[in-house]
Amino acid sequence: MLGWLRRRSAPELPDALWQQALATYPFLTQPDAGDAQRLRELAAGFLGRKQFTGAGGLQITDAVAVAIAAQAVLPVLHLELGLGWYDDFVGIVVHPDEVVAQRSEMDESGVVHDWEEVLAGEAMEGGPVMLSWHDVAAAGTSAAQGYNVVIHEFVHKIDMRDGAADGCPPMPSKAARQRWLAVLEPQYAAFREQVIVAERFGGALPWLDDYGASSIDEFFAVACEAYFVNRERFTQEFAELTALFDGFFRP
């Protein structure tokens, strides 16, 4: 790491570093001055609480860390608990590019299936977050497609706060959870059907990343990516989800 991050007691992010992040990732810009200041303060607080590790020869510079921090805190900008949503882990491992993970699972018949999965990021319950710097660095451009790996993985962290990655963040009551799923589940089913039709019968591919069709928790994370980085297009495609997410992320 370079200069500023060595001084953990620094009261705020240096202006040059912050302005560089805003210029690279325009979706971080907040029209409200209070929100803009809070985002900056949250990013600085995040950097004071987390430990970054570069893998595969990647050097964690101040600019790399600030870019990740600024995007990571966007989902908690309006949440009362703030950075407390991320207090179950410390480490963030950043690879130069995607990584190949070895997977193994036993099915109901007792047969073990092994496979490889290419990952741009991964969030482990109670554990660290892994990110591909290639994908993080390109987030300013990929926002047009509603894609953002940092937000995806940190939304998984929010989803898992109640002990389960199930597409529903912690809710104040069982009734609130039922209301959430009453909106999310039909949207997920419709999206999954669209992806199946596209893959099997040559139908139109959805705008949203089709990885969201793999499970409801992935659909939630993929949808949140687009909600935060391309709200206008996301609302055109998923107006009901925009209203749902506003109720949680902008209470």
C-alpha cells in the first residue's frame, strides 16, 4: 500500500483520491451534498476497518483500495447500521483477474460431483470477500449493463446477515419477510423463464446478467448491482423491484 493507507488515523480521504474514484465510477456521484459527504466518510471508515491483500502479484495501491471501498459502501449509504452490516469479516482478497475455483457437492443419492467455476468475486459467510480487480476497474463502463462485482458480493454479505443466503436481507418481522418474497419470487421466476427461453429456444436475452437465473440469492445480488449503478434502466425493466429495494436501501 502507498502513503495514505499507511496512516490509519487519517481523518478523511485525500481529495485527489476521492475525486479520482468519482471520475472513474460516475454512479458514485450523489446529487445530495449530505449523501455525498456520508459516502466519502463511510468509505474512509471502511478502509480503517478492513485489510486488503493482493493475490497473483497484484499490488494494493491507495487507488485500488479506495475504488473498492467507495463501491462497497454504496448499498449501506442510507442504512442506520452503516458499516455494521459488514462487521462479520475483515479481509478482502483482490486478484488481478477472474479465478478458477474447484467445487465439490454430494447429491441426494450420495454421488459426489466435482467441477470448476470461474469467479469474478465471492463472499463467504463470516469470512473474507474475494474480488477480481479487472472487473472492479471496469465498473465505470460495465454500469451500462448493470454489472458491478463489488456491489454484488457486498449485497451477498447483507443477505447473509440473518444466517442464510436466500435473497432476503434481515427483516424486522415474519410478515415483512413474506411481503419481500411476495415481490421478489415472482420477479425471479419470470426472469429465470426468460433466460431459459433465450438459451433453449433462441429468445431474446435479458438485459440483466443471466447469472441471476441460477438461484434467488444470485438474482437478488445481480438485481442490486443494476439498481445501484444504473437505476434508470433497472427501473424500466423492474419497476416493482425498484420500489421494493427503495423500501430497504432508502428507508
